[in-house]
Amino acid sequence: MKLKRLPVMMGIIIALLLVLSPLLSACGSKSTTNTTAPPVTTTSGSTTSSTTTISGSTTTGTTTATSSTTTSANLGVLKIGMMTPSTGPVPEKGVPGHDGLIDAIKYVNDELGGVQGHPIQVDWRDSEYNMQKVGTIVQDFINSGDILFTTHSSSEMKAAQAVANQQGFPGVVVFGSTMNLHPPYPASHIYSPTPDYGDDWVALAKYYKEHIYKGTGTPKIALHLLSGTVGQGTKDAADAMASSIGVQVVDIENHAITTTSEITSLTNIKAKNPDVLIISSTPAPTAVILRNAKDLGMTPGLTVMSTSAGFTAAVVDLTKDDPSVANGLYGVSHTVTWDDTVTGINKAKEYCQKYHPSDYGNMDYLGTWTTCLIIHQALIDAVKNAGYDTLAKGGANAWKAVEMQGIQKLTGYDAQGLQGGIISYTAGDNRLDDYLRIYQIQNSKITPIASWQEAPLIKYSVYGEK
């Protein structure tokens, strides 16, 4: 009987094996499903420095960016180093200068497609207007693989250029002085988007003589100069050009960037009875000098003028308790005003009002915004001429490509109309634009009073040092 059941039982077992075999096979196999890694999200925001692909807003002295998503499909970045004196003695210049840089790079990346599709990554530092820190900052830029760097002030650049020129690292100074741009000072790798403080002095002296002076004889000019590159650049031009312009410098006084009173120096100037006083400084000392001149009864009456470093909305803000202190001040600037109707002003207004509304109307903001547009064009030329891979590696080959295939290839660029001339490099002249314009503060507003004028290259033969 048992033998009769055996075939039946074997049939049942075989049937069960056939049914269960696929299931057992599936349980024992390894998964072959492909997985995709999630995108990498990077954020930044340091209290003293920041490295970021700009896509957000900033706060005073820091760079705070919204997170940006990077995937393998994105093109690589181009890194540039930027420093501003956002803390220390000149925040009235450094803060709006920083904001203009960051907002302009955001505009370039978000709306202009970066550099041939490659976003610009900003490596920003606050110099604190401490020149002992500047050399270290520049070396940090070099070590970080940055392909060029900028400084806001001529003093920062003077401290930076010893390191930069020795290594061939190209730099752009937003507000330049003679010693940044002209031999015999070492300036072979340093450029400025605009004329320098010496050019400012020449333009002011000529304008005074041709349009304001009503006396007889040679106009007498007194100079009140910030110690360092700002004042020295002005003096260089006065020494070189006063005689040919037909003016006489009757007194030169110097002041510190931290000055709180210039009564004594202005008393000395008053005794020389000048026809015009030209101040070359930053906004805060300029405001002190203007107040003290009024206190001494020198103004109204004496014509007072300012070079571009101090001629900004900050002077109006610093004297808003008594608008008569700044009203009437003549000055020079290298960019349009916020009320001009040129192509590029609307974007500058839009980004400023959205991210940094307190900077609206400030010429430092507009100056750095425009500088970034020029750098953007130089990098476009460099990528076209030398290739992205050459630049992305950093180092000497990248710097040479940026300078020779980018900056020195600039020609015919109009910077969206934000400067008076056409941006072009001319061998032997590291000013990328040589046009400026005379303005006056009228009813607490910086107002153009003359057409754009060219600043011919001055070939300085003798330099001093203060």
C-alpha cells in the first residue's frame, strides 16, 4: 500500500518545487536597481570672509548667500578674490563698495549667464583698511586658486601690489592712484576701470580756471590731502601739471583718515588766501574739513572741490544736519549718476533697491557695480581666447591668460553706458577708461554740470612719497 502511494507523493513534491522555485530564486538574488546621488547643496557666510557663488543678499561686513545647488550637469566656476574696507575707518566707502560687488556678480550669474556659462565665484575679504592684513589676503587669494583680484581703495592696492606684481597676479583697483598705475611704481599687473586721482585734480583745476575763476592773474589753489595714496596721487598731478594748466599751488596740508578737526590746518590755508580749496580724501574727513571751513568763515565764498574718493552721497549724509555744509561742493566722478537714463542704470537700481536699499544713490556702490561688469567682459574674452580649462586651474598660466587674453583684449566695451568712455586697453596705459565728469552738490543732490571729458595720460617723471 505504501508503494502505491509513493508515485502520488513524488508528484506532489515535484509540483511544489516547480511553484516555489521562482520565489526562492528572487529571494536569493542581489538587487540591480540603479540609484542617483542627491544634488550637493553648498552654503556660505562667514563673519570675516566668504567664498560663494553669489545667489543671495549681503549684510554689513559679511557675505551671506542663499544656498545654491550644484550638480554634475553644471559648468565649473571661475574664482576671483575681492576685498573692501567694510570695517575700520572707512565703512562709508567699504560697505556700499562691497554691496555693489556682490549685487553685480549676482546679476552677472543670474541674468547674463556668468562667463560663457561658468558662474563667477567670489572670494571676499574685509581688509578693515589695515594695510598689514592686505598682503596676507592677497596671498590667500593666490593660494585659493583665484584668477584675479580687486581692491576698493588705492591704499589697499598699494599694499597688495608688492605681492601681486612679484608673482604676476593681475589686480583691478576700483579707485586708483598714480602709484598704482604709473611707472616708476611697480604696476605692471595692476589696472583700473577709470582715471586716477591725479586725473581728477587736473580736471578740477582746469574746470575752475576755465569756468569759475573771475579774477586776474594766476588762480591760487590750496590742497588738503589725505596722507597716503589718495593725497599723494593728487599731489603728483599738481607737481607735474600746475604750471602747464596755469595755476599756482599756494599751500598743501595733510590730514589723517581718522581726523576729527582740521581747524589748525584750515587756519594755515586761510592765511594764504587761496581762490579754491581742493580736497582729496575719503567722505568722513571731507565732511570734517567742510564743517571746519564753514566754522572759520571760509565758506560760503571760497570755492571748494573734491576728488572722486570723497565725492559721494556719504558726504551729504554726514552733513545732513546742516545741508549748507556740503551744498555747493564741486567734485569729479567716473560714473553716471543714479538719475541718468543710460542702459545699465535700471539693473543697478533694481538690485540695489532689492538687496541694499540704504546704498541707493551712493557712487561707491555704482563704481563697484560697473567694475564688475568690466571684469565680466574681460573674463568672457579670456575664456574665448584661452579656454575655460586654462583659467579654472588657477596659477601663473591662468593669471597670464586673464591679463593678456582678457584684460588686454578689452576693446569697444561700453559698460552699459555707466561710464563716460569706451572700455579699451591701450598699451602703456593701465586705465581702461579715461573719461570723467564734473558734478556739484545742489540741494543735497549730486548733479552733473559738465559734459564727459577725456583725461589724457600723464607721463609722470618724478614721484614723491608721503
